Amino acid sequence: MLVVLDGLGGLPLKGKTELEVAKKPNLDALAKKSACGLHTPVAMGITPGSGPGHLALFGYDPLEWEIGRGVLEALGLGIELKKTDIAIRANYATIEGGLIKDRRAGRIPTEENKKIAEKLKAKIKKIDDVEVIIAPGMEYRSAIVLRFPEPLPKGSDSIKDTDPQKVGKPPLGVIPGTPQAENVAKIVEKFIARVTNVIKNEPKANYMLLRGFSQVPDVPHFEDVYGLKALCIAVYPMYRGLARLVGMDAPALEGDIHEEIDFLKKHYRDHDFFFLHIKKMDSYGEDGNFKGKASKLEEFDRALPKILGLKPDVLIITGDHSTPSILKSHSWHPVPVLMKSPYVLGATCKAFTERECTKGELSIFPTINLMPLALANAGRLKKFGA
């Protein structure tokens, strides 16, 4: 079982990180008898996105399998992608006087997102000969798919994000990075113009920023690689999309930690690998909400006994990347990890924190080594050589 506390790692505020401030007796007790360490999702000094971070956790080298955010978002929302498609992740934003005031449109409610999407669907069905698919996601997020009449050559998705990643700046232009992307860029420009015209009078979500232009790749399926029938339990669509991309079962699910764990318990006998994703630590980190992130860690700690009660052969608790509240963003810092198994040393850490995990038997290691370790601890790997 792989439990991903999204954006887990942090940095000190007044001398302590979020993990060090949080009251988490269950996690700390588990760390004492587990193998602990820290992992680097991509490489030392490299800040990973959520996609690369999760791919590495599943054992796929993110440098080899670079998958765009748009594909993940679209798959997570149930869109079956084709070779004719360009998938895009969209964020509603608030814009005033040509400058971005809020990159997330005040985190509008999901229901408001759905209403805006219906307006857009009614007005924008096709651009020239390209079909437009709009799928509302959680809060301010959406997926956009541009379905061209013919399969697209490689490199057609090489378009820079229109999100400058900062407020007080204008949206960026639609800039193609390859000749193959030039026609796609023209369609995208027309799409932005039409969307802006439809939503210009919305109180908060009056603009759309586009990110993660991508085409669907051919990734080997998780079950073929590892011989494990896998279930993804995630509320946010992007993570379900990533799981579906590698062939995991990933049904739609609503709720939070408690609903996710209830779903896990209900389906525990139907699979032999579980990916349980918990989001809000990352959201609070990106908002700079140190106390909120610590409180979400405490909430997970209170729910942890329900997971332990299922008695998985191997239990891994970690994150896909660090999101320190003081940075308000993902960071390059190694991510704490614990692995509970009958076949570890244990007793190397006194608590589940960044500092304590540096003392653990796993040390600091590349994230793609985590799945082989899990398989070994589950007795699923054969001896190498004679």
C-alpha cells in the first residue's frame, strides 16, 4: 500500500517544519519501527511537478516518461484520449486591467466551475475543423481537449504555458516551440479569445490560463511491469488520470481522508496494490498556510489506525514532492518516507519528520528505487544470479 500525502515535506518556520509542529503520535510510533529515509523524485536540486513525482513513486523514470499535465487532467476527468488530441490543463483566473489578480479565481467552488463549463460548452463546440471538449474539474481547474481531424505528429504539443505563475503580470502569449505546433497554437489563440468573450463578466473566473499542453504517450501498464492488480483511491482528477495512464483502476470518488479510507476498506480484497492519495497538505503549502498543513497532517494521523487495521504486507507513507509553506510552492527538497514491513531494521528514527528521516536506514535515495524495495519486502522478487 502506497499512501501519498501530497506535498508532504516542508522547511522550518521559527525553527520547526510542519511535520515537527504537527501532533501525530500514530505516525511517530510507526516511524520508530519502520525503515525511514528521504527520496528525490527527479534528481538533486530539481523541483518536480506532481506528475513526475508520482511516476517516480510508481517506479517509472520521470526523465524517460515525461507526461504533460493536460493528459493527466483529461484522463482523470474520464476523457478517453486519442492520437488526434491535444490535452490542456486550464485554470480559471481573475484578471483586472489586463493583469492577473488571482491565478486560481479565489478557488471558486466546484459547482460554480460546472456552471461556467456549461456556458462554454454551449458557445464553443468547434473551432474551424477542431472539436472542443471542456471538462470541469475540482474548484478552479478544468481540462480542455482539442480533437483534430487527423493524428498529430510528435511535437504538436510543444506550446508554452500562458500562466506566468505570478500575479500582477499579464497572461503570456501562445508560443509554439516547434513547427508542428504552429497550427495548434493558432487554434489555441482562437479558443482563448472565445472563452474570454463568454466569461468576461464573471465576478471571479473571468479568464482562463492554459498549462500542460500534451499528447497521450504509450506507457507500459503497471500490472504488466509488476504483476500487481492496482487500485487508485484519489479525489482529485489529475491523480486518477495518472493512475489510469499506467493501467490502474481509478474510479471517481468524492470526499476527503475519511471517505477515501472507507472506500479502501470496502475494496481491500479486490486488489493487491493500493495507491491512496491525500491532497490538501499540498494545497495548504501552496497557500502559505503553515498551520493548515500541520492540521491536515494531524487529521491523517488520527485516521491512520484504520489503515493499519487492514494489516498490509508493506505500507509506504510518503509524498510526491515537498511543498514548504514558507515557499508557497513545490520545492527540490528530498521527501520523507517510511516503509513498514516485517523485514526492516527499524529503531533508527524517533519520529516521522524531515530531520529524523535523515537518520533512517534508507538514507537519501532516488524515488524510482522505492517500488523495487516494496516488492522485495513483499517477497515478490526472485534472487539475482546463481
